[in-house]
Amino acid sequence: MDSYWKEVEGKRLHDPLTQKQKHGHPVPQIWVQGPLIVGVGPSGLATAACLKQKGIQSLILERAECIAPLWQFKTYDRLRLHLPKQFCELPLMPFPSDFPTYPTKQQFLAYLKAYADYFKLNPVFNSTVTKAEWDERCGFWRVKAFVVGKCVEYFCKWLIVATGENAEEFVPQIDGLEEFEGPVVHTSSYKTGGEFRGKKVLVIGCGNSGMEVCLDLCNFNAFPHLVVRNSVHILPHKMLGRSTFGLSMCLLRWLPMRIVDQFLLLLSRLILGDTSRLGLHRPKLGPLQLKNLSGKTPVLDVGTFAKIKTGKIKVRQGVSRLSRHTAEFVDGSVESFDAIILATGYKSNVPSWLKESKMFSEKDGMPRKEFPNGWKGECGLYAVGFTKRGLLGASMDARRIAEDIEVVWKADESALMAFTHSSVLPQSRVQRHD
Ligand SMILES: Cc1cc2nc3c(=O)[nH]c(=O)nc-3n(C[C@H](O)[C@H](O)[C@H](O)COP(=O)(O)OP(=O)(O)OC[C@H]3O[C@@H](n4cnc5c(N)ncnc54)[C@H](O)[C@@H]3O)c2cc1C
């Protein structure tokens, strides 16, 4: 171990990041006694709270300057939780009873702030993790981060990836996109249809966000055209007086998924009619089976479909090319537009900073193992919130991770304490965070 720390010191001196540090100060090295969590969205908060409840203090690094920046800055004004609140609450703290079934984004944010306060979670903000790798020699994760503009290196035994499925905007390759002269906005920057009043807007992507943005545009007297490139399941938000999600969960307790799918599709047909007549073709697999196999979420209709029926929202097939003011569609038609909204989703950023490819796929930055087994890797590596099952999936991961770490924590606690106080660590350079 002694030679290991000598080598760390040697590498530190030759590390370009070290040399970039101003005034010749060396990169501070901090030993984290508990788990290190990267990201403080709902998943990071849930995991830190579950750990805290077990007496395990974690260190949370967050690149933004607040908790849940996705919800604070990258969501539109009219957003409410898509699923009823009982399926969205984080572990150990229910939503306030006076919250509506579908809390608004402001209510959800207030809940997250109260959650962080209640569990006394104090993330280190403005801290972007740029690299994390397992160091075989010492048996720790080495995590490099820019903390308020300065490079810091952390050493930890447990690394919890909570950077989310929505870390970066995804923009597909669309011919001519850069030529288009009107505004091109990703849904992460879209706030309200008020900015598009009277404008003809092309909305590319027909997931829950794309559909809801179209409705919002209509409500502000804009003229949206929705691009539906592939097949999509659109389901009523409510069925038989219950939320469609709640009803599905209930039926799945008694019936096979295939039968529940048939039931959902029958009710959808009765309530919405034949969606394919309006250009919204259904996939061959049922909505739950498709979600289970591919993670593709069905659209829960909040009023968009009625606007499609009345022709206020036009459904278009795929775009083949964009030019300065127009879009050419795969059916050969060409039409002019004032603006484009990209409802094309997000992607994980894990491969950009985690130097590991066994647990996470380098292709899409998602765990290689299917739900419910994607939460645990090797050498104390964990993933929370990568289940394609929203907040419910994140809560399940958070509980499992805390339980798993607790087992080792209890066994290790005394040994760890002895280690931190031993003389092998160069105490002058390696600080402790506990
Ligand atoms: C518009 C929208 C509506 C949604 N509605 C629902 C819903 O109603 N119900 C539901 O269950 N799910 C919903 N989801 C899905 C999901 O639950 C949310 O995306 C949720 O925010 C995921 O939480 P998270 O903590 O996993 O990820 P995020 O909220 O994205 O948090 C990840 C955090 O990691 C930080 N981070 C990323 N990279 C780094 C780095 N290198 N260093 C440091 N920090 C980093 C980010 O800044 C961020 O704060 C919705 C998603 C979207 C986009």
C-alpha cells in the first residue's frame, strides 16, 4: 500500500490536469469514507436518503448549482407528473396529502427540496465529474471532478452513477437541419407555446413530450405539425375512472402481460377510436410488452388526440430533408414552417466520464443487464435511475443499493476506521470526507 501511494503521488505530478491547476497547487486528493454519488436528480436524492437512513453518509457531486436541474431548467411550464403521485414518490417520504393526483412541476420540485432538507442532504454543487476509473492496485474508485472550477480527485470504495437517462439532449441526424433559418428548439429549452403564437411549427418526435408540446402550441394559437416517423401506442390517460398506469399495474397482479395489453388496446379503441386512421399506427407488440422489451414508453394522452381529430394538429410522416424555410416529407410533400421543435429525447452521458465497459454499454451509456438486474456492477459500482421505468424504477434501485452497501458497510466499518487512521495514507495530502 505504501508503494501505491508513492505511485499516486508520481502520477499526480505528471498528470496534465495537475499541471493545469493554477499557481502550481497540486490536485487535492480526498478520500471518501462512504459512497460517492454522481448526480443529484431524484435518483441521487433517493439513494442518498436510503443510505442515510441506514447510517451511511454519502458524498454527492452535482454539475449544476441546484438539485434536480432537469426539472428546474429543462422542462416546460405546463408539465405535470405523467403518472399518479403514488408511483412517483421517492422512498421514505410520501407526497403531501394535499397534492393533486398529478402534481405540477413546481409541486414536484417543492417535494424534492423538502426531501433534501428532511434528510439533510448537502450535495457539492458546480462539480462535474470528468473521469472515474477503478484502480485495481489500491481497490478504490478514482473520481476526477471539476469542483467550482478546480480539479479534485476523490478516492472511494462505492461509486453510484445517478447521472440519469436524460443527461444530454439527443438530436438525430436530419438532412439540412443546419440550413433551417427559423428557430430550432429542443424540448429541453421549450417553455410555453406563447413564444410561437400564430406560427406554423414542426414538432419532430411523438413521445409524451412531443405530444404535449403540440397541445400546448394549439392552446396558444400556434399551428403544430407532428412528425410521427415510427409506430406509436397512444393510450387514454384514464380508463374506467382510474389512471391507465394504475389500472395496468393492478391487472398485472392477476393476468399475464399479453392479456393486459389486449384489454388496454380494446379500451383504447373504444375511447379513442382507430388511431391509425389519423396516421398514428400501433406497433405489433402491445404497449406493456413493448415497454418491457425495448423501454419505449406509450403516450398517455392528455388531450392531444382530440386536437389531432379536429385537424388542429396535423400528423406528418418522417422528414426526409429540411431547407431554409421548408421541410420535405417522406411522402414527397413540401411545406414551409416558421420554427422546429425537437422532441427527440435524451441520452445518457456515462461513457464520456466512466472508464468502464462491463456494466455500462459504451454505445448508449445504459446498463447492459436488463431490468431489474442493471443496478449492480462489480467493485462497488452501482447504477440508479437507468431502468427506463421513471421514478418508480429509480426508487427500487435506490433501496436495493442502500441494502447492498449496508451489508458491506457493517462488516467493514471497523476495518475502515482503522485504515483511515493508519499511517500508510500520506495524511498531509489525502484529506478525508466523512
Ligand atoms: C419532461 C419529463 C417528464 C418526466 N415525467 C416523469 C413522470 O411523470 N414520472 C416518472 O416516473 N418519470 C418521469 N420522467 C422520467 C424520469 O423520472 C425523470 O427524468 C427523472 O428526473 C430522472 O431522475 P434522475 O435523477 O435519474 O436523472 P436526472 O433528473 O436527469 O438527474 C441526473 C443528475 O446528474 C447530473 N449530472 C449529469 N452528469 C454529471 C456529471 N458528469 N457530473 C456531475 N453531475 C452530473 C445532472 O446535472 C442531473 O442533475 C420524466 C422525464 C422528463 C424528461
